[in-house]
Amino acid sequence: MKIHEFQAKQILRDAGVFVLRGIVAKSAEEAAAAYGELGSAVAVVKAQIHAGGRGKGQILEFPEQRGVQLVRSAEEAAQAAGRMLGNHLATIQTGPEGQPVRQVLVEEGCQIARELYLGIVVDRSAAKPVLMVSSEGGVEIEKVAAETPEKIFKEHFNPHIGLMDYQVRKLCRRLQISGGSVRSAARFMQALCRAFVKYDCSLAEINPLVVNGRGEMVALDAKITFDDNALFRHPDLAQMRDLAEEDPAEIRAAHAGLSYVKLNGNIGCLVNGAGLAMSTMDIIKLHGGEPANFLDVGGGANAEQVTEAFRILLSDANVKAVLVNIFGGIMQCTTIAEAILAAYKTVGFNVPLVVRLEGTRVDEGRKILAESGVDIITADGLTDAAQKVVAAVG
């Protein structure tokens, strides 16, 4: 689950991480009032959407307007907010259509001496969280990793103990941080690591992390995502979920007990098992196609779930063909075959449908489809299925 920057900063503030004062505004008038309330000569107006790259992003309705703007008066704050609110911000992460801006964060200015990067993720190979820092603050970490990986420094930490003092000192040496800034770094990094574990985060990213004129570390930006599987432990966090920022099809799928992620291709995928779904998308791309989604119906899907899965897939106007790839282990192939036919009667298939079945009662499942009279392209093996669905798209 993702949250907005202003929500992430409230969590960090409560955890003892140094963040700047800010006020959320939903109108130009509120933005002007927020500037006055902050009492800072310089402030920043930041569009609040669930995407990164806002500073370089562009408001589509006002191409000269970026998603983050420095302002020096209430009038400037109102103007910037007025151009952002109700319009669409396109960034490197949103795609060309952008995302609507429904609120902005007006934040006090900060005297910046240095810009750094800090992020925490779970390193599954080490079975521990890992804190990463870099001197390249304000730059996408993926770009740093690709072009200058030697500028990224990592420290794994035990979630039960947290980041140790010697690890902070080691990172500070690598970042050339000294003096009182080391004490500030210790408070900042250790508090962030504690919050990461406490709230079952999957990502905590501060970019840029700045050192101000007094040598203190400040979270100038904040991005936090949470492990959905742990939200039952955090009902207060679940209330922060902003459904308006999420894809309606993904919300619909979640309600049906399906794992669905929309992509930009034109071949819909209906698969049982996350690993098989990933392999299916890979082989589609290998044969020149582009998957339109990740969709895992799980091992125990019933006819109602399969029908809803088809509704979701076919509601995407970009989908020109659908590949059903099922390995019947827990789920029998006869069950999925009958579910496909039930979905056909309910939804109807207006695009080519390729079906590959393997596993328990596969011969019976294939026979059900062959004798159904429904126009279904059957496939023997995953390669054959991928080739047929790519050909069907043309």
C-alpha cells in the first residue's frame, strides 16, 4: 500500500525523524493561507500523487508548471496550487496521461548544504532489511545504480536490534559526514530503521535527504509503502489508503480475491500462481508480445472469480487477446475449463482466447473445451501458447 508524502512525513515525525513543517491544501485559497501560517519567507508547493519524479514532472494543462515549485509569497503559492489542483501531473512514473492532483503540500523552506539519498528495502537474499545511502541525492536511485553503483553504500541490520552506531559511523565516513552531523545522522537513520520495522514497510525512501545549514539531516521528501499482508496489524495505516490514487481494476480485483496489476501491453494474462504468471509474461515478451497485466487467480479459484477475472481483463480497451495459462495442481483442469465456459456465457469473449492447460485431469479439461463449441484456441505447452496469442494480436 502506498501513501502520500504528507502522510509519510507524519509517520516519520512521530517516529522522531526530522521533517519540515507543512500544511495540506485542497484549493488555491488554502495554499495561500498555508503559506502565511508557516511564516517562512520561502516555501515549496508540492503536488500530492502516488508517483515519483514530481519535481521534473509537468502539469499537462499548464506545461510550464512543474509538480514542485518554490514560492516566495502567498500569491505565488495560490498561483502554483491553482495550476496543479484539478489538473494532471505527468512524471516518469505516471505515463503520458498523468495523474490528477487533488491536494498539495505547502512546506516551509530549508537551507540546503548537501543533498543525499537514503532508502530502506527488504533484502530477501539476506533475509534482513538493508539501508542504502548515496551522495547522489535528488537523482533516481535506479540511474545511480546503473551508471555509478560505486556511489551506493549498504548496511544490513537486524530488525530486532536496529541499525548499530558503528554502522552509522561507517556510512558517515563513506558520505564524508563529520562532526555534529554524525550525531544527527545517527538519530535520523536509527529512527527511520525502527519505523521501517514497526510499520511493516516494504520501502522507505528519502530522496533527497538533505543536510541543512546547521548540519542536521532533514527528510526533504518521503516515500513509504507498506506490506499489504501486514495491514491487519495496523488499522490506523489502512485508513491512510487513498483509493482515488489506485487503478479501479486493481481495487475490483482485490475485492474478488485476485492479484492484479495493470500493465501497458495488449495481451491479457489469466494465470494461477505468481511464479507462473511472471513466466507467462516473460515468454510473451520473448516472442514479441506485450502483456497487459499480471493476474493471478490463485490455486483455488472458482467460477465466480474466473468470471470476474475475465470482466476485469476485457474492461481494458488495450487488450486485443487473452492467454489463459493454468497448471492444475490444487486446481483441477476440469474446474478451470468449466469456469471459462461459464465466464463466456456471462461475459462473452470479444477478443481471441488462447488456453493452455496442464496438470490434474488435463485431458478431461481439454475435452470440455473442445466439445463446447466456443471459439477457443488451444495450445500444447507454454511456448506454443505464447506464439499463438502473439499471432492472434497480429
